[in-house]
Amino acid sequence: MKPRVHAWLVNGALASCTALVLFPLFWMLSVSFMQPGEANNLPPPMLPLHPTLANYRELFAHAGMGRYFANSLVISTSITLLSLACNTLAGYAFAKLHFAGRERMFGVLIGALVIPAQVAMLPLFLLLKYAGLINSYWAVILPAMASVFGIFLVRQYARGIPGELLEAARVDGAGELRIFIQVVLPLLKPILVTLAVFTFLVAWNDFMWPLIALTGQQHYTLPVGLASLSREHVQDSGLMMAGAVVTVVPVLALFLALQRYYLRGLLLGSVKG
Amino acid sequence: MNRGTAAWLFLAPALLVLGVFFLLPVFAGLGLSLTDYDLYALADFHNLRFVGLANYWDLLHRPLFWAALGHTLYFVIVGVPLSMLCSLGTALLLNASAARFKPFFRTALFAPVVTTVVAVAVIWRYLFNTQFGVVNFVLTHLGISPIDWLGDPHWAMPMIILFAVWKNFGYNMIILLAGLQAIPADLYEAACIDGASAWQQFRQITLPALTPILLMVGILTVSGYFQLFAEPYVITEGGPLQSTVSVLYLMYDQGFKWWNMGTASAVAFLLFLVMFVATALMWRFGEGRESVA
Amino acid sequence: MTQRPPARIAVLLAGVAALLLAGCSASSQHVTTLEFWTVGPEGEAFAQLLPEFEQANPDIDVRVQRIPLTAAHEKLLTAYAGDSLPDVVQIGNTWIAEFAALHALVPLQPRVAPSKVIHADDYFASAWATNVIDGTLYGIPWYIDTRLLFYRADLLRDAGFDTPPRNRAEWRAQMDAIRATSHGTRWGALLPTNEYDQLLALALQQHVPLLRDGDRYGNFGSAAFKRTLAFYADLFKRGDLPDWTNVQVGNPWQAFGRGEFVFYLSGPWNIGEFRKRLPASQQGEWSTAQLPGPNGPGDSVAYGSSLVILRHSKHQDAAWTLIEYLSRPDVQVRFYELLGDLPARRSAWESPALKGDPKLRAFRAQLEHMRPAPQVPEWEQIVNMMQQVAARAVAGELTVDEAAAQMDTQADAILAKRRWVLARQHAAIP
């Protein structure tokens, strides 16, 4: 096949795939600016006739989206920071600190990955209920404060730290914690950013557990609030699309800004090891 | 402090969290599945009864459980290969030397992965609306009569499969792309000199090199697809005629809608069992193929 | 570079911690904050009356939360399980038995006795009775609700009928005619297949209970219920009714206004909705009619919302003040004017707004012919199951006999725990 035809075919295929893949997101954006009820017509409109911000105003004024956004932000940020701390400490320990049973314990943790999280959800709900923590931010934050995937990621990366650096610091008389903060953390910076982006995205998009654990509307995160809205306002497509935009745009923006780190983490966690 | 103690102190926060908020509930869940914990028990603990394996027995005799399992298997068996095909296809396109604007295409094709399931599920619900949806509009223009995606029990699950493929194929695409890029170019050059066609090159060089990655990615995708929940919850609420009830949806329905927590726990453990068997089988199959290759 | 990050992180953590604390704690001053959950549009209407209430009661601050009807039962149970129930809830009367069994509600008789506003005999008897479980009063009826026919009188005339149907046979004949004269472009009625109200209303007309033996076993195998189920499924088979869920309908008010169907089996809130959403020119074209029964105008289901106080509420006196306010006849009339909610108090019906409204005549008549659903805690689960099985019968997957048998099997299974609890209570009584 001639190279030029080949090039046209390949790029044409890529372009059409991209168009198909991105169309729902484009439609979401377009409908969010349409007049109420405009989208429920035939033929389905692609672009708003008279673009309006009414849906967004309704969303924040009456549907309480601002509150959900704030909840999502607080919860996702807390989870990211706290889990970064726990996972990094543990990942480094598994990678570079020798102790009895290290490999076996790590194997057990990896084995735990096989268990789907939902098995734990019901008893976890009861546990948090008896502790009085249901319907608070902590119900969502506490279980997410450590993750096997995060520990795994940090461990993979930390293995690459030359042991001589650590030995030299120990010889100088530094304690383990000092070594960790002053020598190891700076070296782990790339993976920390990766893990932070990963964790934030997962926490922001998390749906099933917040749906269960956050029983009061004032604590809803964006996905839960949006699902609740979708039950009530199934006919208001403009309003729902505006809600979808508000939910999707932050994480898309975060991803676009830091995709280098995100993709690297994805590969590190899957291909190696 | 000595290194051993330091290690345990470093591990303590993570292990504590995982132990208390994951491992402990998993074991408690096993115990819960042996009781008939429900609304009455929620109100008054004395209404709790130990029932042994009765919940499992009841579930295995309940048609809805088997239906849910069937729907989930349908989703996995059709959805995973479809998703992997799309991932492999787009990865091959992105890896082609003739492709331009690779970073842009790669980002665009990956974008659905980072979106929130709930938000995009809502979008798809409108796109597939029987009367006003864009999809039916296009179909009618192509001469095909409109399909009642949300109302016809035969079409609701395919719609959800399409949705899941659209949302997730980008993830595996990136991994497969990295795998493709790791294949040395001179292998292809040598094959080209030998006169091998593109298809032969794919079969003899690409596929064998990718097999370990394909297997791993396949197992991960299967395991993820078994946990189908958000899509039926948001798009179809398990309908129409309960044709999109997945095992996890059943668990949520029993556990958090009707508070039959004993039954719901049993559902969760049965799902775990099925997933374990399925992924173990795939792993064995993969090992066998690798030792042959 | 190595010294900065810890300080920055510390500041960030402190900021997050502050936000967390702010989100968790409630403000407590000398003003009592009352949490009031409403279901459906009542919350919006109450928001309009709220300034008046707060002026009369400056020490009470009411926080209203609206829950959509489709999620209400789930949300209430989840809140119960999560210990996050509010102070006052507008609760459907079919759920009172359930929440009473959960010990979630405060008995209200001690408060009603000395009350100057609430007098038991001013309420419709069937409404008051649905709030009494095992002799204890748990809720105050707020508005009553039932299901009857909304219909497009103009389209009915086009099909050749001047009056709405009086019995089931007539109704069926009218719908057949509508299909014929419109050449299949118009449906006879809309009864969404994922809503149980319509079949339940029809089933209650037969005067044979849906549960038997002290409400411990299903009674869907009775000849009476099977007749109703057959009538219901047959309507779909003849093409009078579209086999649609309420999701597929999309916007039912738009569809009614466009004349996609002539009859709509629904409730009083749609009086307000149709007045709001249909253009003024169409307001004369729709009307209401009593639900047709097997042999003449039939019964319908005695629904309604009640106001209840939750046992864990720390502000029960303030909650009672709110309930008394909402139970005032004049306030009930205001809700009618805002939403179309039917007052539960007879005195409210004497006001000119309700007496003179022609669309209400059918409702007033229907109110004298209402039957309650069985008052068991598992009722919501049972009636949902009933509709799921009925939908399969409608789709042709099951015959009427098979469907009825399945409903009984599943109802018996759902009620198993209740039988055990009752047996235990019985054994405990010497």
C-alpha cells in the first residue's frame, strides 16, 4: 500500500475514533448552555441557539452544587495528603528497610488486592455507624487513608534509590526518620506527584462508598449529589449536563495539566513487577 | 532507634488503616453473611439470628441471583474482549509511524478514563434516549428503526457494555502502547526484508511479544468488569425488567436499600468466589500458554 | 528545598483540618435549629411559607431538605441506619408501620390531647386511621393523597364520549375507541410499568386483602387479585397502554399537553403541576374523574403524607410547634393553592378555594372511597416486588396465574422474619 494512502488511513482512523470518543463530552458541554427543554426536541440540537448560563445558576442557587463541590474538594484533598503520608512511609519501608517477614507481608498485601472492596463495605458501614462516624467526612476519609496500590507504587519506585546513600547517612549518625525526610523524600518527589494525582482523581470520582457512607445531603460529594439530582430531575437535561460539566471539568483539567505524571504512574503500576 | 523498630513504625499507619478498615470488615462480613441481620436487627439487636449457610442456600435458589450473575457474566464475556480489541486497535494506530499529532490523540482517547462515571453515565442516558437521543437520530438516518435502548430488556445491557468500553478502553490502550513501543524495531525490519506481510508480522512478532501484557491487562479488566455497579445504578436503575441488575447492584439493593445485610454480605462473598475462580482460571490458562510459547 | 516542604504541608494540613471541623460541627446558639425533611415539591412550597413561620416563632430556625420521591424511602432508611435522621419528616403513610417497628417515631397522642390546633375528629377518618399502629398514634396527617384519573376531556370528546368512564368495562371501551379513532397515534392511558401505585389502587378495589392471616402471608393468589391483574395486563396487550417506564416517558406533563395519551392515573399534586406547566389555553381541556371500579365508581388507595417526630430528635417541642403550624386549616389551604395538595382536615375543605374548584370534585368524591394498603413494615418491599412481577406479566414473560403465584412465593419469603418476630412476641405474652 502506498505510504500516503497508508498515512491517510491511519490518521483518518485516529481522527474518527477521537471524534466518536470525544463527542459525548462535547455534547455535555453544549447542552449545559442550552435553554431548559431545548435538548428534548427532534432533531437533537448540537449547538445552543441562545446560549445561557441559566442551568449553572440554577445548579448553584437551588441544587446545592456549590456545597457538593466543596465537600468533594475537602474530602479528596484530605485523602490525598493523608494517604500520601501513610503510603509513602510504608512503601519506603517495604523497599529499603529490612525486617523479618518483609517479603511475606508484602505478598499478603498483594494478595489482598484480589478481594473486591465491596465485600468489606457492609461491615465497614456498621463499624462506622457504631463509632458514630457515618455521615461525616471521616467516614469516607478514614478507609481511604492507605491503599495497597499506593504502597506498591512507592515501593517499586523506592527500590531504585541507591542503598549507599542511605548507608552513608546512617554512618553519619542520622536517625531513620531524618534520613526519610531529608534524603528519601526529595528523591521520591516524582512518584509522590504521580501518586498524588492518581489518588486525587480516584477520590474525586469515587461513587459507591460515598453513596453509602454519606447519608445526609449536606455531606454529599459531587458524584453522589449528581446521582441524586439525576433521580429527581431526569427531565431537565440542561441542568444535568451542567452538573456533569462541574463534576468532570476539574479532574479533566488536573489530568491535562499533570498527565505526564499520571500516565507514568499508570505504567509503573501495571507493566513492571 | 534501630532499623527494625523504625520499619514497624513506618508501616504502622498504613497497616493500621488497612487492618481496621479493610481486613477486619472482610472477616466481619463473613460473619455477617451467616446471620439474618436486617431492619428488625438494626432496630433491636435481639432480633438477630445466626442462620449458618441459610443465606447462601436461599441465594443459590433465588432466580434473581442467577439472573444477576448471568447479566454480570454477559457484561464480562462481551465487554472485556470488545474493550481489549479497542485498546489494541487504538494502540496499534498510535504506534504506527505514519500517525501524526500522537500526544493529542493519545490524550483525547484517554480522556474518558478520568471522567466521573456518574457524570458520563448521565450523558449517555440522554444520548440513548429513545425519542430524543442522538444515537437513535443517527440510526433512523441510516435507515435502521430506532432502538428502545432504555426500555427494551435486550438492548439495555448492550448499551451499558458500549458505555463501559468507551469509558475504559483508554486505560489499557496506554499500557498496550507502552508494550508495543518496547518491541525492538529491528525485529520488524528483519521480517520486512524476509518478505513478511503486515498481518504476518502482527501474528509472529507483535502478538507473542504482547501476550504477557495482554494476559495481565485481561485479568485486571475482567476483575474490574465483575464489579459492575455505577452504570446500572445511574442509567437504568437495574431495569428494564431487571435486565441490568448486576451482582453488585443486587448487593447494594439488598444491603443498602432494604437493609437485608446478611443476604447482601452473602452476595458479596459469592461474587468474590466467582471472581477468584475466573481470574485463577485465566492465570492458569496464561501460564500454560506462556510455557508453550 | 528540603526544609520548606514540611512547613508548607503543615499549613495545608491545618487548613484542611479547619475545613473538616467546620463541616462537621453544627452551629448551636439560643436559636433552635430544626431539621425538616420534605419529599417532593412540598419543600419548595414550604420555603414560601417559612418567613411567616419564623416571624411567629423567632427562636426556631427551620432547615428544609428536599428529597425526591423516588429516593425517599431509601434515604430515610439509610438515615435511620446511619443515625442521621432529622427532627421532623414528611413521611408517606404507608411507611409509618415500618418506622414504628424500627422504634424511630415518637407517639404523638400525649401532644394531641391538649393541643388547641389539632383535633382528631376534624380529620378524615381513613387518614387518621393510617397513622395509628397497634393503637398508638405516630403521625399527624398532613395532606391526603389518592390515585384517580386525569383526562383530556377534549380528546375524549373527539373519540366520541362526553363523560369519563364509570366502570372498568367502559374505561376499556373508551380507550379502545381512542386508539381506533386516532389510528394508533394516541395511547389510551399512561400507567408507567415501574410505578406500583396504579396497580395497587386497582387491586384495592376488590375488597379482598392483599395479605392474609394477620398480614403474615401473601394473598395475591386470590381470585379477586388475579381478576385485577388480568384486567391490567390485558390493557397493555390490547395496545391501550404503552409498555413504558417513567424513564422512557421523559416529561409526562409535556406528553399530556401534547395529547400523547388521554387518561393519566395519578395523584393530586398533578393538579398544581398541570396548572403550572400547561398553557392557559389548555386549562379548560383537562379534568379529573373518580377511578372506575369493577361495577361502578371504585375505591382508590388511601395515601397521604404525615408529619412525624423522630425519636432521636433533641428539639421535640420545637418540632411539635412546626407540626401544629402546618396543621392549621388556613395553612393547609395555602398548600393547596400552591401545590394542589389536598388537606387532611375537613374544615380546610370548607374554604372557597377548595369548595369552588371544579377539578377537585372528583377528588372529594374519591376521598369517601379510599382503602389503605396493608400496614406491615415490609410493605414497601412487597409492593415493589409486586410491580416487578406484574411488569413481567405485562411483557408477556409470565401468565397471570404464574405471576400471582410468584408474588405469593416472594411475599411469603419477605414476611418470614415478621412471622418469627410475631411468634416470639406471642410466646413472650404469658
